[in-house]
Amino acid sequence: MTSTDRFMPVTIIGLGPMGRAMATTLLTAGHPVTVWNRTPARGDELVAAGATRAATPGDAVAASDLVILSLTDYQAMYDILAPVAPDVLAGRTLVNLSSDTPAASRSAAAWAADRQATFVTGGVMVPAPMVGTPDASVFYSGPAEAVERYEPVLALLGRPRYLGADPGLAQLFYQAFLDVFLTTLSSLLHATALITAGGARAADFVPDALAFIASIPEMIEDPAELLRRLETGDHPGELSTVTMMGATADHILRTSESLGVDLELPKAVKAHYDRIRAAGRGRENWTALYDVIKARP
């Protein structure tokens, strides 16, 4: 890698918390960084730290071969870049680290190809304050040569995890991980609401609940056995059966009803157990729920 590569120019479009964190990380590493945001003032601190503020999206794209987008969704990318002349986009690599669906990523890759630009999909797996730390990682998918070409820059943001050429793969994994994350956060808040509605203090619950969440992997059976069950559809029931876990789901729902707490989350969980029990599979392990979750009724 040449010194020019080591300090290659990078453009960041979108200066929310994530975009600002990425720009700061790249500036600290010595890269010339050009920034653009619909609200220019969001870039003031970055400009004071050495970034260049582009006057227009076209100027921002023209400033660097590598253009990183950190926006609300992919529609924002079209809103910003569609007016940019195709000859400005041609030859650029667009790395979109915004959140959307796998299908949106594939459509965006085709859109970029029509303008002779290379498109890489990404998903940052940490909050903004952790960007650039050893614990940060980022999913990528798209042309392997593009990810490899810019890997020294992308690695500054977090450990690159390349998933394959399909542009939709990074968003597929990103959304799946956020499914676990968001559901866990909602369950934590719902459980805390049960505690406070019952007259206890959140302070007496939340610290232990967080420790409990961290211990769940240890309570789940051997990961290899879990994968075997999910892949084969064989769910031998021993300890945590559908009937036993379903009864608990019913108790949580009834407790929520009695305390006046929102019912949507416990209803959804109980519905999974109800469906698998209705299929006569109450003696199987809780992992049998996978068979009803993966196919919508």
C-alpha cells in the first residue's frame, strides 16, 4: 500500500452521529475528508478539525473516489445523489452504510451500475461512540475487489466482515442482528414496566436484568446442538418444552393484563407457543417455535 493509498481522500455524506463519528475517525487517521450534509452546521466541528465542507452533493462526490453514505435510508441517497451528473458518479465507489432492506440494497446496486459507479452495502454493528474502536465491526457485501481496494480505510471504522458479492447480504445480516437487539431492548423495557407497575423500583431490577440478558447464551444449549435442531427440524423435548415455556408465556401475558402494561409483546410471544401447541408439538423443545416463526400463517 502506497502512502497515497494510506491517506486517500474520503467523502462522507450524512452527518448524523454515525457520520460524524466516521468522519472524525478518518480525520484522526490522517485522511483528507470531505463532508456534506443537508444541514451544513452539523459539519462545523469537523471543518474546524480539518475536514472540507462541500457546497453541493456533486462537489462532495467529485472530491473522492470513495464516497461513504450514512443516511436515514436508501431513499435519502436517491434524493441527494439523483441530481448529480452521471459523469461525476462514474468511477466512484459508493459505500452505503445506511439502514434499509436487502431488496433496497440490490436495487441501489443496479442504480449505481447504471451510472457506472460501484456500489458496496454496509451495516455498522456498533453505536456511533464505538466507531473506530477495537470492538467495532461492519458487515459488507458487493464486489469483492472494491471492498479489498478500500479495506485499509474501512478497517479504521471497524473490523470489516465481508459476506459475499450479493449486495443484499450485508443488510440481511444487519437487520437480523438488529432484530435480536431491538426485541431485547423492548423486552427489557416491558419487563421494567411490569416491575414498576407492580410497585417495585426499576433500580432494584434493571442491573440484574442486564446481567440476566448477558447470561442467556450460557443457558441455551450447546450452540452446535441449537444449530442442528434449527437445520434438521428435530427438536427433542427434555427440559425447556413448548408446553412448559408456553405456560410461562401465558403467565407473563396475564400478569401484564392485571398490571395494565402494554400487551403487544407478550401476546406476540404467546402466539408462537399457541401455534406450535395447536400442531400437537407441546412435548418438543422450545426451538420448535422456529418452524412457525419462519413461515407466516
